[in-house]
Amino acid sequence: MTAMKKKPTVAKGAPQTKSSFVLVNRTPGARIPQLETILPPDPATTKGQLFIAATRLFSEFGFKGTNTRAIASAAGVRQVMLNYYFGSKEQLYEQVLRYEGTTMLSVIFGSATNNKSPEEMLIDSPIRLMTVLHDNPQWAALLRREIADGAVHLRRALIGVAEHGPLGANLHFHDAYKAAVSSGKAVDLPIEAVRECLLAIGYSAIYLAPLISMINERDFHDETVWEEWKLTLSTILKRGLLIVDESHVKSPNVASDNKDGTHINPKIQS
């Protein structure tokens, strides 16, 4: 008698995704993938409450510093329910990372960039990454802790998400950069290095923000400081990556010099 193969067990209610990415026309001849978000469990359900509690605790204490008893207690349910819905703490953690990671990528490269030109999207991507992490400190804390631990769980969590994860982001960026170079709007550089540098700039700005704030004694969360960061980074990136028309008029917010060498600050001009 031939033994039947046992199907692998899967935690009840595995995460669902929206429909596959849509290719939308951004510029003539350029088709850029639009990322979609993996849906979290319904927050009105027991599973959803566990997911919310786990996200908060993992962000605050990290994977190693969080146990299943604490998650269940924070969710107000029995510990056995965590195993029922997610299988283990590790599987729950990776589902949290999968949702947070794909959501962040969809915000950076998703439908909100549809009305931007390819070159605008390039400059905007690290600033959008900075903004996402700045506006969502829980995401920033979760990502900071995971990367500090080697990002082993994050890499595993994003395997299989295909176009919803790094693959979709890479395709999106690749097409936009090629379109910008072809139209003469961007400098032709090694595309992998450009993408890596832009993401590194956006992430490191948030990762190092507490240290920079301490050294410079400026509050990173102050709205004026935050707007100055975005304006300065955008200007630096435009000058370094894009082919700029030198005849353009200077921004009224940027200080300049008189012909005699004296400094002009437009903010204090009458």
C-alpha cells in the first residue's frame, strides 16, 4: 500500500494579497510596475489583535526580547490562539515584517508616484522613504532592530512576495531610471549602484537621525528642521543625478552672494 504524502501544515488564515501589480503608463514607451500592499489580518478579529500587539512589541523589544505570552496578553487572548493562527513566534514575526516591508515599498513606489516624471520619481524615492519612516516611528523601530540583527528574518519574509516586494521595487526603479536617462534628464551611471545609494541615503538619514540630532542639538521632529532636511537632500540629489539646465532661476529660499562678495540671506531681506 502506497503511503499518501502529508500536506505541509499552514497557519490558519495565511496573509492575502491584492491583485497582481498593474503596469501603468508613466511616459510614452515606459511601463512601470505599480506595487500593491499585502493585506494584514482584520483588526476586529482575534488574529488581527494578535498581529497588532505583536507589531507593537516587536518594534519596542525586538524579536528576541518578545515572547508569545506577552503578545497574547497584550492582545487579550489565550497563548494557544497565537499558535493556532500563526504557528510560532517566528512565523508571526515574519508575517509582520512581510506586511510592513511590502507596505513601505508600496508607499515609496506605489500609485502616489503616478503623476511624477521618471526623473522626479528617482529624486523623490529616498525622500519618500525618509518620510515613511519619519511619519511611522513604529516601522522605523522595527526595521532598525531587524537590520541590526542581520535582517535574516526580513530576507526570509520577503521571499515569495514577488512583485509586491523588492522585485517590484527594482523593476519600478529600473524602468524609471532608464526612461530618465534615455530622455536626457538623468546622468547615465551604473543602475544598481544608483538604486543602492538612493535607498541607503533615505534609510541612513532616519537610522542616524537620533545621533545627528544629539551632535547638532537640533530636534529631528521639529517641522522646520524636517523640511530643511528634505529640501537640502532634494537639492543635492538633483545636482548630482539629474542633468540640470544651468539657466534656471535660484530658489528664493537659498542664500546667495553679491558681486562684491557680501552674503545675502533672502529670509531677512525687506
